[in-house]
Amino acid sequence: MSRHRDCACTHAFPSRRAIVTGLASAAILPAAARVASAQSASAEDERFMRRCLAEHGREALRGSTLYTSGEPCAMCMGAIIWCHIGRLVFAASIAQLATKIDQIMVTSAEIAEKERFAPITITGGVLAEEALALFGK
């Protein structure tokens, strides 16, 4: 099991490189952009898609704890649930973050209530004031 020196968790996590690669491969397209079909994917597209899949498999994050300075947005919370992360601990809430940055006002608890396939425990407000100092407005 790999552990990062700045992580106080006990579950195996993908490397920072794997996370960055995964995020980079999830590029956001402008709304007007035409989405290409799978037939137009390049060899490099396939290589990056296989990289996070092959290294850790679908069970890599099941039951782990995710620590974050801000409550996850709706999209991130969806990904957290799909990964079957068992526990979420965040500092600043969506409402607190909205005083500093634009937010969709949907809490992680509201999203978690709508799913039944991946139960998750959510703890919020841990060091919230310190975390809010990280966000500017």
C-alpha cells in the first residue's frame, strides 16, 4: 500500500501522477464543441484512458476516506460516489465557499441522499475557517 507523506489516511491511493493524468484526460469541452465519436480517438487517447484503469482497477478507492479543504461540488460528489469512497471529510461547506467563489448550491449530503448503491459517511466543518483563508474573492 502506498502512502503519501502529507496524507493521514490508511488506504491505498493512486500516485499524484496518476491523479493528474486522470484529471488531464478529463478535459472540459466548450458547450458548442462537437463531441467526437470513439472511432476518432487517437492512440494517445486510448493510452491515457488505460493508464488510470490499469494501475488500480475499479476497487482502488472503495471504502477509503477523502479529505478536502472544501465541500465537493455536485460533479465531484458524483465521482466520489461512483468510486465508492466510504467517507468524506471536508473543511468549508458549500455555503461558506459561496462567500468566496461561485458555487452551485447543492450540498454533498443532498447528492448522497439520492443514491442507494454506495453509502458514504460525511463529516463537514473540520478547520473550516482555516480552509476559507485559502480561497480568495
